[in-house]
Amino acid sequence: MDDLFAGLPALEKGSVWLVGAGPGDPGLLTLHAANALRQADVIVHDALVNEDCLKLARPGAVLEFAGKRGGKPSPKQRDISLRLVELARAGNRVLRLKGGDPFVFGRGGEEALTLVEHQVPFRIVPGITAGIGGLAYAGIPVTHREVNHAVTFLTGHDSSGLVPDRINWQGIASGSPVIVMYMAMKHIGAITANLIAGGRSPDEPVAFVCNAATPQQAVLETTLARAEADVAAAGLEPPAIVVVGEVVRLRAALDWIGALDGRKLAADPFANRILRNPA
């Protein structure tokens, strides 16, 4: 096992690594992430980090929870950032472990800027973001040559907890064939209304992938018009990735996890549908 990590960098005392843990499955951790887990003195992790990933921490490592969940009591971002500084200045080897990728709606940039402000050495370790890896575990590719040559990633709420008013919903609705949304379940009614008002078909396919890349993964396929009601009826809860676009239909052919459980996959998921020219 040591040969696997030979030549990889050392997590030095007094420094911080900002590391992406991927969407859930510990097998999606990078070697750099696993290397950090086996060295860190303190691991400050968020709510989206799978507990199985934390089992790879070295014996004696201190685990500190710093999760933020919308609508629930949680530490302020500035306090989390300053805690990283405090731990590093105490001489610890600090791992800030974040679900997905730290720079994709993960506030990793804010934390890194605080480390720079306080002259704390740091390293960035990217992870597989849920908007790509989580959808792959649901059998939904974010791009497909017959469907799209562009994809938009957006967040469903801003720092105030409301639907972002700086997003050009009209432009995204008309210009992006596939839309992948993080943290969008709470405001899905308003978001789908914005997209339909912007010109998207009410019948366009939508998928919700909850607890992606974990044994608890659940997938709901619906449409823009039915999304809000169907999510409520299914009783689904965050965390979830939401994807809008014709790529959702590919799940009928590419649901590889479902196939392991006996699902028969369709060779022609579009069923001879006439697709619009991809953007």
C-alpha cells in the first residue's frame, strides 16, 4: 500500500489542504485525497462527505464537523475559514474535506482566500463534482453528441437562501440544452416556472438524483411541469442534483446500477424521437 503513495506530496505541519471527496463513493477519491486522509492531524469535513471516506483517516486523527445545510443551524463560513487558520497555526496538518469539488459551489475559494490573507500554506486537491459524477452514477451523461454541445451548471439558491436573481433565466432557458443544478430542490417550483417562462417545454425531461453515488441513491424522472408535485409526492430530500434536458432520456439505456439489479436497458433510449439541433 505504501508503494501506492510513493512520491506523493507530504501534508506539512502548519498547512491546509482543501480537498474534494467526490460525490459519495469512497472509490471516487483521488490518490491525493487518500494521501491527505492518511496524514492529517485534523480533518474538518462538511455534511456531504460520506462517512465511509472518513474511515480512511489515520488512527488518532481528529474529526471536526463543519457542515452547512440550508435552513438548518450551521457554522458561519467566516468562522469555518478562521478555524482552519487557527488549527494550522497550532502546528497541525489540516485537511479541509469537502463533498464533490471544493471549487464547484463548495466555498473553497473563500476558504483559500482566507488562508492567503493569514499567510497559511495550502494546497488545492480537486474532486469529482456531483454534477458530473453523481449523474454518471444515475446513468445520465452531461453531454451527448446527439443532444448537446454545451451544459450549464448553476446553484438553486444564493447566499441569502433565495433563488439567485443574478441568473439570466431567460438566457439559460433559451441557450443551454442541458442544465445541471445544485441545491435546487427547495426552490424547484420557482426555478421550473422561470425555465418554462423562458421558453422551455413543460414536457422536457428532468431528473433528481438524491444521495448520489451512495447506497442510498434515489432517482426520480419527471418533467418540468410535474417536477415540483412529483418531488413532493415522492418525499425526496436533499442533497440532490437536478438535471434538465434530453440527456435524461439516456438513463433508459445507461442505468448501469439498475442493470446490476436486473433492469433491462433500452438500446434506443430516444425511441426515434426527432431531436432539435444541439446547441
